[in-house]
Amino acid sequence: MGAWWNRRGDEIDIAAIGEKPYRVFLGEVKWNTRPLGVNEIKKLLDKRILVDWYNNEREEHFLMISKAGFTKSAETFMNDNKIEGWDLAELLKKMK
């Protein structure tokens, strides 16, 4: 588990892989002062094809962490696509 990047400069803040059945976990952390919108979440989904771990056999999980939370449309998009979203308060609660 750790950050993932390639030589082209693409990066993902959090990447992890689990044993069979292969589970790939990808996450981004955004420390902006404005709520995160759908476009930032879609960027993470677009990056998943760059990580070629067990492409045909994997189960994917996603997490977005945003200091300022999420727009309503982003929350709807995450719910529809089974993407976990934490704001700063949720992150701090999980750390206890």
C-alpha cells in the first residue's frame, strides 16, 4: 500500500492490492477549500486503467477524501458508482 505513479507523471495518492480474490483499492486526497465536484472524482476513475494489476480478475474499490467535502452532484455520483467519500470530519472520526 502506498502512492502509485508512473514515469509519465501520472499519480494516485493511495493504491493497495489484496490477495485473491484480487482487490484493488485506489484513492485520492484533495486538500482544497471548496467542496469537490464530479470532475475530480471522474479523474480518479479515469486513472484506474493506468494501474494494470490483475485487470481481468480484480474487484475495484475507490475512496475520495476532501477537506471541504463534496458538492451534492458529487455525492450523488459517488453513491451511484459505489465510491466512498470522506470529508475532514469523517477522516478524523475514522482516525480515532
